[in-house]
Amino acid sequence: MLLNLLRRWRRWRRSRPFWGGLFAVLAGSWICVLPLAPLKIMLQQGVAGIPSVLMGVVMIVLGLTAWFSPPQRSLAGVLTTLIATAALVLSNLGGFLIGTLLGILGGGLMFAWQPRAARRTDNADNADKAEEAESVVAAPPPPTPHHDPQGAQP
């Protein structure tokens, strides 16, 4: 039971940019938690804490997006990196620089992650070789003329 659960966890983790999403969630949490001080301090801080909380929440959402929608990883990675860089200026030096560094690392890992290619079986290899052999023997069909709506001539 436990071994099966660990296998399923490992398969889920490897099928998405897990570490990039984790670093983005940690960075967002770090940036978001720092301005959430006791009420007396928060009232003295005023409106300046709102961008910190918003940027932290957006970074958490982008990290979760990378986990649960891997095709959106590129956009999530770029946006995470941009928000982490903006947090350096807008949010207590980006969570005292820790949040910014975690966000840039997470965004880079999300953007760079690629899904694994499916393993090829021997039957698929043999079928590909047969198709290649047939394509070498048969000549390609001649190109068909088509109408160009812009009026270009061949």
C-alpha cells in the first residue's frame, strides 16, 4: 500500500515542474507573510503592505498552476520571475531578498522543465523502420498548384 502510494507520488512529481512550483510557492509565502505582522504594525505600514500580499498570492497561484497545468509552465515561469524581480523593489526587498531569490529560481525551473519523452517499444521501432523503408522506395507526389489570394506568382 505504502509502496504503491510512493510510486504514484513519484510519477505525479516527475510529470510536472514540481521543484519550480515548490520554489514559487515558498517564495510567494515568504513575501506574503512578512507584511502580515500584528495589527498595530500593519496599521502603521498602511497601504504599502498591499502590493506585498498581492504579489505573494499571485506567486503562490503561479506555482500551483505549474503543478496542476503543466502546459502553462512557460508563462507561469516567466511571470514568476518578473513578479519576484518586482518584489525586490515593491515588497521589503523581496522578502529580505530570500523571496526574490526563491522566486527567480522557481520561475527559471518552471520555464526550463520539459516533459519526458515516452519510451519506445521494439514494435514501434520496427514499424518506424518499415515506414522509412517504404518512403525511400516510393517517390513523393508532385506539388499541387493552388490559388494564392495575395496574387503571388510561382
